[in-house]
Amino acid sequence: MRVLSLVTAILALQGCAATDVLNVLAPRNGVAARQAVAYGPGPRRMLDVYAPAGPASRSAHPVVVFIYGGGWIAGDRSAYRFFGASLAARGVVVVVPDYRLHPEVKFPAFVEDAAAALAWTKAHIADYGGDARNIFVMGHSAGGQIAALLAFDPQYLAAVGMTPAMLSGFIGLAGAYDFLPLTDPVHDIIFGPADRLWRSQPINFVTEAAPPAFLATGPNDKTVLPRNSFRLADRLRELGRPVTLNVYPHVGHATLLGAFAVQLGFLAPVRKDVLAFIAAHPAPPDQPISGAVSP
């Protein structure tokens, strides 16, 4: 428990200190990184790609588009090399996009940016060794809300020539799926006016067409309460949709994501479980290799 408390303290550091350490320790052998690829206009519409390299790169690999968190007001793709490399080293192509944040934009602009990044992935990921027919959308925290809206509310993917049926699955890490009433005045600005707040809640858009879902949370999470994951899992089950809900003991908001780092895997087997979920859900049938709108 002393080691876990130390790790939690490190991951809770302000700024880039914690992820800087994890990024320095991230795997490099067998991983090819391509950085600062534009998926749209402006500095916040850039993405990084992490792909298997060497002999492992010769076949098409499953793809994860990872939307990081930051409360819709902060975040930078450069902080997540450790995450992208940890999955690329295990045979998954990972795309980590930036997206516009408040106060530059309000909801739903950041969801629209993520949809554009997903469309770019569909159109171009074969160039990086990825299987464009086998794409998962994944998010942590606020990024979990964004990713869930892409998976459950079809309007965002429709705008870029895609549908949720083109996704192999949704992976949510401590995501904000059902977080009304709002308790932060900034969120009132980001998601308001009040009569439209319901549009920001992914749980409101779950239907019988929802893709398979993997949800992870920890009982020590005080940032995004675990009930978000519990309620979303219940809704998916009510509609007969396949869902895996894993609650990792002693894990909190930061350590759930930090456990993807190779050196911190002892915190929780979340990386192993996500890889197993990806392996168990191959590409949906009869999906085109490309055809999405490209910026």
C-alpha cells in the first residue's frame, strides 16, 4: 500500500512532471512514432500515431483512437507517449489527437474535432500498418465522455461520413457518462444553456445499436465518480448490448491510466484486459476499408 500511495502521489503532480517520467521510460524498441500529423486546420487539430515496428509491422493491426482527459479545458497529446507506446509494443496502432478546448470553444466543438480525427484515422491508418476496418474509440475522464458520444450518438460520425457501426468497440476509462447535475460553474458555460445539458450526457444516447463496450473504473476515483461507469453499464445491459465492467481495487483516477505504463502494470491489469477486449472484438463485418471524409 505504501508503494501504491507513492505512485498515486507522483501521478497527481501538477503539470507534466509525472507523464514526463513515464514518457521517458516508454518502450521504443518495436515502436514507430509519427508526430504532429494534421487532421484539420489549426494547431489543436494535430495527432500522433504509435505503431508496431519491425517484423511485427507487416500485418494490419487493430487501431485505437485515444481521447485524453483534462476537464475539457486542458491537455496535450505529447503527454501520452507512454500510453501509445505501451499498446503499440503489444501490436495495436494508437492515434492520440489533440482537440480544441474551452475557452476557445464550447460543447460540442471538441466532440466534432474528435470525430474528424476518427475520420482521418479511417481514411489514412492503413499507411501506418493499421486495419481501417478494426477501429476502437477510447477515452479517459473527459475524453471518455467525448469517445462515448462518438460511439453512441450517431450525429457526430454522420457528419464525417461514418457510423458507430463502423467501430469495433468503445473503451472507457473512468469516463464522464452521466454527470448531471453540474457542480462546476465552468461546466455550465461549456455545456449550457440549461435546457441543452442533456445533449452532453452519453448515457442518454445508448441504443440497441451501441458497439461492444469495455468500462474500467477504480473505487478510489474522486474526480469522476465510479457511478458513471456503473450507470452506463446498467443502461447497456438493459438494452442487451455487450459490456464488460471492471472495477480495479485500490485504483484512482490517475492510477487507472498510469497502469498502462509498462513499469506501473502492477497497479492494475487494465492494459492486459483492454488488449483482451480488443482481441475478442474483431472488425465488424462488411465494413469498407476506407471511404470516410478526409480533411
